Amino acid sequence: MSNRIVPTSSRIPLRGKKVNSLLEHEIGKILLKDFAFSPEVLVTLTRVETASNMIEAKAFISVYPETKSAGILNALQKSVYDIQYQINRTLRTRPVPKIRFVKETEISKAARIEELLTQAKDKEEIEKK
């Protein structure tokens, strides 16, 4: 049996979408309630992707500023058992996927692409003059 992560496309079965949505909601509530992050750090749960066999779920975390992301992810990984316990108590689905926190890279890639496009546009405008 494959432990492939389910992509967030339209091919996800309805149950997978519901589980992703439920986990995202519950993990978000737990992060708000139980974690006191520093005021100068912005922590965002961007998405949750559940494996097709519902055994594992990746919770993608975005941290601003990027320099603090390692510390935040480390703190979340240390607390993953407490978070998992709360989710196990809350959700009525079985099996409840095992939570794993992962750094979100899509946002930083998109920001880099946006920056490059802006630079290209500025360069083009300078060449027209």
C-alpha cells in the first residue's frame, strides 16, 4: 500500500477533502489556543494534505520572517503528540491521520517569481526610455 500524499487538486475524493478541511480547522484552533508565538512572528497554517490511505497528514506551516521558521517548526514538532492527542479526541473519524509539520515552500517560491517579474518589468520600462 502506497503512502503517497494526496495533492490538493480536483482528483481528491470527497472524504479526502473533508478530512483535509477538518484537520486544517482543528489544527488551526489548537495553534491559536495553545501556542503563544512572539508578536513579531507570523505563523500561518496554509494547507493540510492527507495521504491517500489516511495514515499521515502533512500540515504546511508558513512563518514570517523566514529566519524564525526553523525554531517554530521545531517547537511544533516537539508538541506534535499533544496536538495529535487533542485531534484524536475531537475527530470521530478512524483512522485519524498522524500529523507531521512541514515548512511551506510554495509561498516563498511565488514571492520569488513575483519579484523576478517585477524586476523584468522595471528593466523593460527602462529600456523603452
